[in-house]
Amino acid sequence: MIVDAARPTCLLDHIRRCNNRDLSRFRPFEAGGHAVGWVRDDFVPAIADFKDVFEFAEGGVVRLAPRHATVEARTDAMARVVRGLVERKVFAKFRGESYAVVTKWGSPPLFLLDRSAVAPFGVRAFGVHVNGFTRRDGKLLLWIGRRALDKAVEPGKLDNMVAGGQPAGLSLIDNLVKEAGEEAGIPRALALAAHQAGAITYCMEGERGLKPDTMFVYDLEVPPDFVPRNIDGEITDFT
């Protein structure tokens, strides 16, 4: 969970924020005969010119054209859209990290989508979040990271010791090990000691679109003398 340390609020405030959206301003996004996301009305003009990729059906539905009938074809078509939007400065950059677009966790992907386009197309994203804790002098202590100021989402705010999106082609545990090493300098053997603690699902509207996200939550006890250190520049410091 991301917290603004300068504005203390109760847990219920964060829960309400994570479930704040107005779907009356969105249109369903469909691909391969399945509902996979939501496109906000103000984003439609940005994709209206991609007539070889999208169909704009009755009832406001935005549909990936049926001619793109395979996973590879849909992936290629959506990649062309994203690169076109980057060229037009609608998106800041092509992230080069693909997310699997699915109807539910574990189902076969309908296509892969660059991370930069996940919220604008309102597709469900997944991630791993690790609560890192230790015990000192009989006290239970939680490691908290502060997000870098150049992060596109929630810069400078407090976050879990480890948190990252779930890219296509990696298992949850492989992604946990990767993120733990990159974000907190946690060795593989220690990361593998994490215990899955559940999942949190929410749907919130942000500046760039809709975020119907699922976080797989893990708890990891680290030795009292372990101090996390960020490797990839996404965290400025740990407390």
C-alpha cells in the first residue's frame, strides 16, 4: 500500500480511494470475444484514427477488430497503437515490459500489452507486494521504502519493502525474487522464504485511466541485522 507520509489518514481513507471510480465515463474494451478492460471517454479520440485496429460498436463498446484473431496478431496490433501514441506524445514512452491481458488470473492471455498502456485501456494488472519485517528487542518492526521522486506513479510516497508489477512470462515467485533483488538487494535464498499472505483486489480511477488491479501479498521476515538497499533506483531510502 502506498501512503503519503505528509498527510496522515486512516486505513478506510485508502480503501475508499482504491475503490473510487465512475464507470459511467468509461466504455467497455473487448478483444477475442471477451471483455478485457475499460476505455475512458476522453481517451477515445486518441485511438479513433487506428481504424485498422479498433471497431467502435453500438453502445459505446471499443473492440479490437476480429481480423486480429490470434494472440500474436493482437499483440502486434496493440504494439503499433502504443508506439503510435508515444510518437504523438500521448504516452511518455514505450516501457518495453509486457503484461498479459487475461479475463482472470491463470487464464490464457488474449494478447500482450506494453505496461504504459495498461491503465488507459483499463485492463486488469497483477503484482507482488512484500511486507518485510524483523524482530528486535522483542518488538516487531516493518521495513518501509520511500518511492523515488521521478516515479510516474505516487512519487515520494511510502511503500512496501518490495513491490512490482507482474510481467508476462514470469511466475509469481520468480517475479518476487527478481523484484526483491532489484528493489531491496535481497538475495534469492532469503526472498524464497517469503510466505504468501493473500491477495488484494481493487478498482480505482486515476489520471491515466482505470486500474482494476490484484496484488499478491507476501510476508518476509528478514534477519535483525539485514538492511535493505535499493538497486534499480525506484526507492530513495528505507526506514
